[in-house]
Amino acid sequence: MSAIDNAQPAVARPQGFWEQCRTPMILTIVAGAIDTIGFVALLGFFTAHVTGNLVVAGAVFAKGGAGVWIKLGAIPLFIVSVMFTKIWIDRCSQSGTTLGWLLVGEAVFLAGFMLAGLYFEPFSDPDDVALAVTGGLGLIALAIRNTASKTLIKRISPSTMMTGNTTQFGIDLSNYVRIPSRENGLALLKSGSIVAGFILGALLGAVLYVHMGFWSVLPFLLAVLYLASLSFRKLFI
């Protein structure tokens, strides 16, 4: 019997923390940062989700104030962006290349968000068309992200919806405290890294915006391009 026949099958090396949590953490760091930068710079406009804009619009409508039309206008813009993204996905084969190009598209609109912010800032009027254009570009970028999360990367929890993710973290923590098994530990690690990533991104976005203005978008744009490169190389996990 040859040495090859006697060879033992290779044992898969256990994945480390970064290998398991790299992709969801980067996604949530970017979402938290862009949402925070938009909220601070654009007078309370949320780029990462519609819920916040609805709440702010309702509050402004009830108490009086400016900027309602921009907050409400975010809803149809988000829906249309999702529709066109889904149509494009349906016309492509659902592969790493498709996801890679979606991430490139997100990066392009984040670049537009950054450049518009650099050109128009500072923003002082909540009803300013320039504010609507800048916020709209950021919103389209993260509408593409949300569509990809619901279609191509369902295995990763949505990176912009922290209420559900925080609830899941609480459930996983309860399960681990009750039964501290390896399976429950891995589930806790995944949900915890997602929540921690968004918090870290929000803090980084706020600090960088204070010191760099809209240039603070650039490192997070590069992070999205890094994920796109992983997808093209079939390393997006």
C-alpha cells in the first residue's frame, strides 16, 4: 500500500473569529457609519433605513417644522431603488459576480454621497434640495445593500436592521447562559459581532465626520470595495 493510501484525510482547521465574522462585521460597520454620518450631517436624515425617516417626519408633522417632504420622499425613492436592483438581480445568474457588482454599485452611490456632501456642505436648511440629493444618493446605496441582503446573502442577518439583530443577540445570550454549548456559543458570537459592528461603525462615523467632514465616507467606501473583491474571488463568506 502506498504512502498516499496510508495518508490520513486532512482535518479542516477550525475557523477563527475573524474568518467567521469578517463579512457581517464589515457590512454592519459600514451601515452604522454611513447612517450616523448622514444623520449628523443632513439634519436628522437616515440613509440606512426608512423607519427613522418616518418617525422624524411624523414628529415634525405633528409639532411643526421643516424637512417633512425629504423624509417622506425617502420612502418612494427607497422602494424604486429596491425594485430596479431586484430587476437587475433577476436578469443575472445569482453568483458571486452578481453580488460583487451590487457591492460595486453600492460603492459608486456612496462615492456620489461623499462628493455631493463635500460640494454642498454645510447643510443648514432641512428643506434644501441639495440636502435631498445628497441624502438620496446615500439612501440608494443602502437600498442596494438591503436588496442584496434579502436576496443573495440571506445567510447573513440584515446589516441595517438593528432591532431584529439586537433581539436575536438577546435570544442567543439567553440560550448560551442556559446551555453553554459550542453551537449556542457560535450563534452568540455571530449575533454579537453584528450588533458590535454597527455600534463600532456608528462611533467611527461620528468621530471621523467631526474631524474630516464628508471625507469620512471614504474608508467605508473602500471597505465595500474590499467586500466586492472578496465576492468576485468567491471568498465572500
